[in-house]
Amino acid sequence: MKKLFEFKTKTIVATGIGAALFMLLFMYVKVPTGIPETDVQTAYGIGAFFAALFGPIAGFLIAFIGHAISDAVQYGSPWWSWVVASGISCFIVGLVYPRLKVDEGVFGGKDILKFNLYQIVANAISWIVVAPVLDIVVYGEPANLVFTQGAVAALSNAVSMGVIGTLLLFLYSKTRSGKGTLSKE
């Protein structure tokens, strides 16, 4: 059985690669929603993919580091309430890790459903609760604005994770050999 909080060398390497990809996608591959400072971020699909493969710690670090560096480079300093929410969203998605066997070549209908239930819950908690509440408490932002931004972010990030994350996990599972599929002739 996979250990939920196991952190091996390959997880550390995947975290570094994932954070770099997350940062680049966060900065350059996004679609505006019409709500200020709220875009459909393709980076969350990559974050969810890595979180499902390597667990919640890797997921948290990938999104947290990638988002923080992206904000620092683009705006001069991170917007910490959303950086924390990014990390939490991928942490929660990473909780599905022991329940999937993608690395064994298995990612069928039930697995797709599990993954998407986790990511929808993760996005609801992170963007409808965590980010707006921290925006109000830390930055004194107006509640009506931050809850609108949070709702749009929850929906757009759920779409990004659902489409991109599911597709990447499905394709990755097809490259893996299942247990017992190799035989000696």
C-alpha cells in the first residue's frame, strides 16, 4: 500500500519539476475570465496531475512554490492568501494518491470519478472558503469582490484540473505496465 505522506527522492525531483512547470504555466498559459485578477489557470491541471501521482506534500509544494514565484516575478511580491489556497487545493487533491493505481497502468471510470470528486472538493474549499477569508483577514479586501473571485476561481480551476489533470493521468496510465502484465517466456 502506498503511504500517504511518503517523500522519496523521485518525489523531491517531481516536486521541483512540477513547481517549475506550474510557475511557467501560471505566468504564460491562462485564459481571462472577465473577473479582475481571476483567470482559467492551466497550471492547476499540472498541479493536480503531480499531486495524484506523488501525494499531498508534493501537491502542496508544487502549487505553493510555483504560485509564489510566479507572483513574485510578475508583481514583485506574492499574494499570500491565494498562494496558500493554491497549495491547499493541490494538497487535498493529493489525498487521492493512495486510492489510485495510475503508476500501475490503471485509470478507469471509477478512478476518474474519484480524482474528480477530490479535485472539486479541493477547489471548493480552497477558493470559496480559504482564499476569500484570508483576503478579508490579511488584506482587508471587500467581501463581495473576494467571494466572487473565489467562486469564479473554484469553477475555472475545477475545469482546469478536471480536463487537463484527468487527461494527463489517463495518458500517463497508458504508458505504465500493470502488475502481472509481463510474463517470462
